[in-house]
Amino acid sequence: MTDEKKTGFSQYNMDGKALEAFLGPLEASVMESIWTAKAPITVREIHDVLKKNKKIAYTTVMSTMDRLFEKGLLDRRIEKGRGGLYYVYWPPLEKQSFQKSAVREVLASLIGNFGEVVTNCLIEEANLTEKERQTLREQLGNKKAEKQK
């Protein structure tokens, strides 16, 4: 694993599509909405977006965003408005950075558990020429040697 920030998910769902492979369906919808907003956003604003597609309680969105904060997938601060105090949320990672980091965590776990089997499978799946496969094997061998130092 590189110096990238950990993503805060704890399991990989092989049946999940896109973000749902790393997060639950509601968590994935909340994160997609927040990344689309590209600015700090309130629970109310996310609730307004999500309720357009399905019936959902404000408190469900609130607890989901709090859970995402606890996992480190969202940052937040308190702001003061007409209705009193409220949280404003934003993602510490852009979507692409989250995806890259999540994939790296899964790969690191697979390599840690299954080693060379994983690298062989990656090479087979990559549909490379023999010369490209050899280059990749050498690069992976160099990375492994660097990591063991």
C-alpha cells in the first residue's frame, strides 16, 4: 500500500457494482451525490437529492452520513444558520482517488493472502504479449524486493 489515505471500507462485496463493491447501496448513493455536488453540503441537501428517486427518511440520510464520517469517508464541520447549528459535509478524497485507494487495499489484501497466484491471475487477465508479461513480472519482482527491504 502506498501513502494514500485508507478508504474506510471494511469488506469487498464481489456482487456489488461500482461503489457498491466497497459500500452499501445507500452509502454509495450518498457519496455519489456528494461528489456530484463538488462543495460542502448538508444532510438536508443530500436528503432532497435522494428523495427524488425513492422514499427515504431524513434521519436515515443523517445517520448514513454520520457513519460515513466515522469511517473517514466524509469530513464535516459545524455551521450556524437560521435553524441553529448543523453539519456541513465534504469528502476528503475525490471519487477517483477513493476508487484507486480502495482497489489498492483489495489488491494488497489479495497479494498478502495469496501472493504469486494473484500476480499470475492479473497477468493472465491483462491479455498481454509474452514480452509485456515478462516486463510486468520483472516490475512486480522489483516492487516486491523493495517492499521486503
